[in-house]
Amino acid sequence: MKVFRGLPNDRARAPCALTIGNFDGVHRGHQALLAHVTASARKLGLEAAVMTFEPHPREYFAQRSGDLSKAPARIANLRDKLESLEHAGVDRVIVEHFNEHFASMSPDEFTQRVLVDGLHVKWLMVGDDFCYGARRAGNVALLAEAGKRYGFEVHSLPAVLHDSTRISSSAVRAALAAGDFDATRALLGHPYSMSGHVIHGQKLGRTLGFPTLNLRVAHRPALAGIFVVQVHGLADRPLPAVASLGVRPTVEDAGRMLLEVHVFDWNQPCYGKLVRVEFLTKLRDEEKYVDLPTLTAAIDRDAQQARAWFAQRAGALTATDRI
């Protein structure tokens, strides 16, 4: 899969079947849309392409207004989004920098400069609620008219439902915020995870007796707290662990998000490694403690609970095998 930061240059502008969106989480609704795009691309002899945005448009407008509370929490980082798009069979992804210039484009300007001249679109599918251009002035009907004028097909996909509820990034965020990983899995079609490179931290966990793998979280995630997890990428099997995702209020006040993972019975160097942390269940919310001994006691309780969760799961599997 080819990834472009902004519109491709002239030599890379192959005709394409395109879809446009934020694709945060690449949930089952997104997957249905991508299946249509890739199938049509293969049928028409085109490249299957996705245009997405960085930052998220709502994040950009929240920053511009000075009210970051209006920015949506992120389900996935860009790396995980791109991996999901590649898994869906996408040939190329255009990561468009969403800024003042892009936000101010009229629907006609967007069609001419981006879709026609920039991407050579021949076939386009969007969700039935798709809007584009300055002040979201363009909609699917206007896009269909433009397609007739410029010679590309326009299709829209109705909402994909789960238990009569629309599958959306907002629904995934709500499930994650509630710590409901069964609902999250039903909406995504797979377990929820986050990936990242292991970075150096303050080594505080090691001094407390709980060494951790630290993963930087660049954006406000859709979940926070203490979790039972398993880690992929360190061994030939997932490793059981307990994790904290939050701002570490007991030891710093910078407000920076960090994912700290204590892998049970594991003590090997792994700085720089790319790992994937799969979330299994939530234990509790993040708390601020009066001192480090109180924090250490809480971490110990969390680790014991997580170990018990894995032991119970292993026992259930063993009992099933005996049936």
C-alpha cells in the first residue's frame, strides 16, 4: 500500500476508485464501505484509494476555537489506521493535512482541485451523510451532480447497523469509554488494541517493583484507566500483562498521556520494539494517590487482579477441553 502525505505528484496520479473519511477505528461500517471500493476498483481496473485527514477536522476546529473539549477522542493512531486500511485491501492512502486552506475550499473547488485534478477519480463512494467543502455546504446530491459534469460515478452507502444501532466511530468511542470491550469488538469486528514503539520512561515502575513498557500516546485516547491486557510482538505468543493508560497524576502533572504496561514474569530489553497492546477488560479508573507507597499497593492489587483474571480464563479453557 502506498501512503501519500497530501495529493500525489503528477507521476503518481493513477485513476482511482475513492472513498473519503476520517476512518477512526476502521469499524465494521468502514469495512463495508471499503469492501465496495476495493471490489469496484478491481472490476474497473483502478487503484482502490482512501483520502483521510490529519488532524481530524473536528480536532482542527476545536484547536482553532481554543476549546479542546470539542475534539473527539481518538480510537486509533495513524499507524493503526493505516494498517487496518491495508488489511482491507486499499492500494493507496492520501493523508491530507487539514488546515485553514483546506477547510475554506468551496465544494466546487474541492471537486475540481482535489478529486478531478489531484486524484483522477473515476468512481467514488461515500457514506449517505457525507458533507464536504467550507461550512459542510456540499452533500451527496451535489457530489453526484459534479460527478456527471466531470465524468466520475458517485455512490453512497447507507448506515451499517448492529442490533438496530448505527455502527459509527462515536459508538465505538462510547463503548471504549464505558470499558465495554464486548461491545467494542462487535462494532470493530476484532479485539481493540493500540500499537507503538517502546520508549524510555522515568524507570519509576522498576524502582517500585513493577517494571513497565512505555508507549507514547500522541492524542487523547477514547479510553483511560487500569486494564487487563496482553502484549503482542515480544514473543511467539501474546504475553499477559496489566496496563495503565492515563496521565499518571500521582507522579507528574504535565497532563501527558502514556500507556504503561507491566508484563508478568518478563524481564528482557525491548526499547524501540513495535508492540501491540490488546485490551481485555477494565479493572478501574485512574486515581491520584497521596504517596508512592499507596500507589505501589494499588499497583500490586491491580497486578493480582489481572493474574487472577488470566488464571480464571485458563481454568475455564481447561474445563472446556475436558468436556
